[in-house]
Amino acid sequence: GLGPGGFEGLPARVGKDLHFVEAVSGYFDDLSHFTTVRQITALHCRLCEEDPQKNRAPPQFNTLVQLKTHILRQHKLHMCDICLEGRKVFVSEQALYSKQDLDRHNAGCSHVDK
């Protein structure tokens, strides 16, 4: 376990016996947990990952703006900014909408969210 003041020493242990995931500000001593958390918090396009015709790795993005731009340009879909801020799910689990469905969603039509 960690003794008093033990948290201050964690950054120096990264790369030795700990792994760090910036998206959750978390330290992991278990490689499988680290890998899982890093994977679910990464900014990636699930539509590209799910496309069986792609023979290359799906693109990774450094910012949410880059991911949203990609989804709009490549797939003609939108994310709801209100849901991105308030819905407590990972970015990869956020709903994607056509422009028409996003307008309906923002107007409170629940049938587009089913």
C-alpha cells in the first residue's frame, strides 16, 4: 500500500512499475487494467473500427474537436454537445446523429434516442 505522502511519489514510478492514463488521471500497476482503461478512454472513431472493409488501423485523435470533425466529414454524423458535457458515458459510447435527428434530439424528441 501507499504510506503517508505516497501519492506524491507516483509520477516518478511511471514507466517502472506503474502506468498512467491521462484521461482519468489514474495510475495502474496492472497492465491489463491499464490497457483496458486506455482503450475505452481513447478518442477513436467506432464507425471506422466497425467497418469490415478497412484493412488498416482506425485513426486515433488527440482532441475531441478532431474526432467530431472526422465523424462529420467522413460519416456525415454529429455528436450532441450537451450530451458530451453531461452524459456520463465514454466518448465512444455517445450517440451519433444525422443533422435532422440532432435537431429533433435537441428539440426533445425522445424517439431519436432509442
